[in-house]
Amino acid sequence: QVQLVESGGGLVQAGGSLRLSCTASGRTFSVYYMGWFRQAPGKEREFVATISQGGGSLDYADSVKGRFTISRDNTKNTVYLEMNSLKPEDTAVYYCAIGKAYRSRRVTDFGSWGQGTQVTISS
């Protein structure tokens, strides 16, 4: 089973930026459809963004569209989430995961979750 490790979270003020990274173990990273999800305290885990194996197909939740950018570098076994114009409602634990279906937004269609990285936006 591939291991995923997220990093880059922290505490920033509203309007600031963060870049999250998710690095995978193994040698077959390029075959994985990858997604970013987030979970705020007391709320369900929700879709943020997904990226196809080669990085050519991107999908974003309406709440982050225009502010967040997902990308990947298969030579580094890493997927990124660049977050700009951050809002207090972006506060959550952010997770990356491997997709089981193409361009799915469902939590249940993803597996091999990372441990998560905390993002806190203050105002």
C-alpha cells in the first residue's frame, strides 16, 4: 500500500497564501488519480480538487475555484495544492488521497489517505 504524507500547513491571516505538498512512496505514482480533500471541525470531509495522472485534467470545488491550484510532479511523486486569498472558512485539515474513479468528487471513491496537514486561517 502506497504511503502519502502531506506537509505545508500552518497558521496564516486571511488573504494570505500557502502551498501544500503530498509526497507518495512507491514507484507507480504516475498511474494514480489524485485528490485533495478537507475536513473542518465538526463537519464532513469535502472535496477540494483532483488531478489526472498526467496532470492534464483538473477539477475544483466551487468554493475554491479561482483561488486554489492543484498540480503534480510525477518525477518527485508529489501533488501540490497552492492556496491563495485564503479565508477563515478554508480552515480545516487537508488530506490527499488516491482516486479509484476518474474525476470523482466522492470521498468514498478515494483511498490510501495521508495523515493530513492543518491549515488555520485567522482574521
